Amino acid sequence: MAAHGSLRASLLAALLLTARESRPEPAHEASPWYVPDHAAMQFAGAIGFLSAGPGWSFLDDTVEAALLVGWAPPALAGEDFFTFTLKGQWRPFLLDVAGWTFRPLMVGAMLSYTVGDDYFAGLPSRYDRGYYWFRTAIRPALLLGASVGRPVEALNLRFVEGYFELVATDYRLVQFVRNPATVNVELFTLALGVKLRF
């Protein structure tokens, strides 16, 4: 009888252990929408020599928003300045090949504000009304790019993603429409960057 009791206790313990191991883990609560799910660092792209900041993804990473702070040193820009940029992108296509993800098309827009003595949001009094049609501190722009990424479990990251963007600011687009020959004078600015997705 003792042997049967011991056997039943062992079987019961084994069943409880199996049930515990097969029970699904409680789902992690989704973070609130305002908590960033990635961070970006970018080189060039009309928003500074280097820029970085948090980003938010929506609709399975097909729509993104980012807030970047850019900086350019005097040696490159003539003065030390900072640029604050709000960027939005649509990434409609996803290709998954051997653990790599490719986004062959990214389109978007951004609005940047540059702080510095040579930049203004309102026309300074030293200029006649209408002298400048644009504001040097505020730059809207259109974006076109692509990206490639891969999970990096060792760093506990969903993806590390490299990207490039062609950036066309309002000023360059208007100049091109007025005189298409200006396409030879850098209609697009190239940006290279990396995103760390948490």
C-alpha cells in the first residue's frame, strides 16, 4: 500500500509540474503609446551633423514618428547650432529573408527648427517685407528611403536596423521647380542612421 501511495504521489507531482510548465506565461502589458519603442541615431540629412532621439512605432511598425535633436560643429557649419526635428514615416512593405528584415520603401516628412544666430522664424526688421519667402530656422522636408534590420537577442533588442534617407527640403524643392538645372546642386541630402528597437 505504501508503494502505491508513493507511486500516486509521484505521478501527481509529475502532473502538477507538467501543468505548471505548460501553462502560458502571463502576457506582458503593452506599454502606453507615449513610451518610445526605439531610439535612432542619424548622420547628416539636413538636421545636423549628428542627431539622435526617441521614436514610436504604430500599426506593426508600418507607421513611425520620431523626435530628434541634431548638432553641427562650427568646423562644418560655420557656427555651433542645434536642430529639433519631428519626423513621420510610412513603411508599407516588409520582406523577411533568413532572419533579416528589409523595408524597401519608406516615405515621409519632417519639420525641423534650428536654433542659432543666423536662423530666424520671423523675418528680421533689417530685411524688407518679402525679401525672403522662407524662414531659415524652420525647414519642412520630404523623405524617401529604405532600411534593413536583424534581431539582436544578445542585447535584448527586437531589431537593430540600419537605414538611409534622401531628404529634400522645401527650399531645395522650390528652387528646383523654378529652375530644374539646380538638380545638379544637391536637390537631395543623404542621411544614414541606425535604430535600436526595444
